Amino acid sequence: MTKNKLTNNAGKLTAFLFLITILLTPCVIVNAGERGVLMQFGQVQETVLGEGIHIIFPIINTVKKISVKIQKQEIAAEASAKDLQAVFTDVSLNWHIIPEETNIVFQNIGDEQDIITKIINPAIQEVLKAVIAKYTAEEIVTKREEVKAGVDYTLTTRLHEYHIVVDDISLVHVNFSNQFNQAVEAKQIAEQDAKRADFIALKAAKEAAAKVNLAQGEAAANKLLRETLSDDILERQFVEKWDGKLPLIMSKDAPKVLNMNDIFKLK
């Protein structure tokens, strides 16, 4: 019985010591969407800690956790178009760090805030100025998809050098100066007036041409009528349309009825 008691006490002591060992052993938990940058005496190591629990050696090792989730950055930028018009753009950028290269990013740049202030914001400003300078203000409006594609490609290439992936970029708002907007509005009004004037002139020309055609048609019809209308035809038409009543002729002597034979003798 004493032997069993000693065995139980030894088992409890072993379990207690094991629990103390676990509790006293330093560890770090890397959450979902994060990577751990392992450092030894402050020096960044090649090993990148994935999600989960990791045992580290106190004093010797430290871990910096960096988010590799997609993050959103919004920035307002100003640039000049090819025709020197001021262009004001609101940009929305979705980006994330390449997980396997988190240690390099932290070693060369820093944490997420350092990435935004040192790399992303300046890159957006510079890329927008470079791309927008290739287009006039009017082309920026009419070729917006092309401008967006140019910004997307250039910024993606630029940030990839810093181990950053561009997931999506949007030109949320593209605005111009009040003077330019007023000039565009005046141009549109002038174009509408010009189109209206052209329409009126075209309508008048068509109406004049129609009158000329009508007059020409009437003249041709009269000419044809004169050429084809003979005395025999006139006599036949007269007979066909006569209602049987003889015309009454007024003279000095007395009214008399006109003789049909006299009419035909007038030929």
C-alpha cells in the first residue's frame, strides 16, 4: 500500500513538473492571416512562422507578427495632364504582402504602417503623375479604362519589387478644375448650337430643293400637256363633259343660244 502511494505521488509530481515546463516554456501564437518574423538576438531569420503555435527560446528569439491579409488604402492624388490641366484623383488600392517574403519586407521596410507611408503612398502619387501626363484632360475622360489599366500595370510592377501584391486598384473619382469644367460645358453648348444650325440649314436646303423639284415637275407636265393636247382631243373632252345645255349668248338684239356648229367652226 505504501508502494502504491509512492507511485501515485511520483506520477503526480511528474505531471506537475511537466505542466510547469509547458507553462514556463515560451511560445508564440500566429493568428490566421498573419506571418511571424523570427528574430535571433534582433537579427531577422530566413524562417517565416506560419499560422499556429510555435515554441521559441526566451531572450534569444523574438517574433514580430505581420498581417498578410488584403488591406485597403485610399489616397487623394493630384497630377497634371498632357495639356497641363490639373487632375484630382481619389485612388482605392487593395494590396497584401507576399506571405513567404514577410521577413524580407520587415527587414527592409518595416511593419504595415511603414509599408503604407514609405512605399505605397509615394508609389501611387508617382505612378499617377507619370501615367496621367501621357493624356490630355479630355482623353482622361474618354479613355478612362485605358488610363486605369496603365496605372494598374505600372503600380503592380512597382510594388512587386517590394514584395507587395496589388489585388485591385480603382480610380474612384477623377475631377478637374472649375475653369476646365466651365470650358467643357461651353464647348458642349457651342457644339449643340452648331449642330442645331446645321440641322436648320440642311432642312432649309431640302425644302428649297423640294420646291425646285416641284416647279420643274409642274413645268415639265405643262410642256408635255401642250405638246400632246390637240384640237381633236379638246373637242372630245368637251363633248364628254358637256351636260347638254347650250350656252346663252347676250347681244344687243336679244339673247340667243349658241349653235354647236358655230363653236366647231371657230377652229
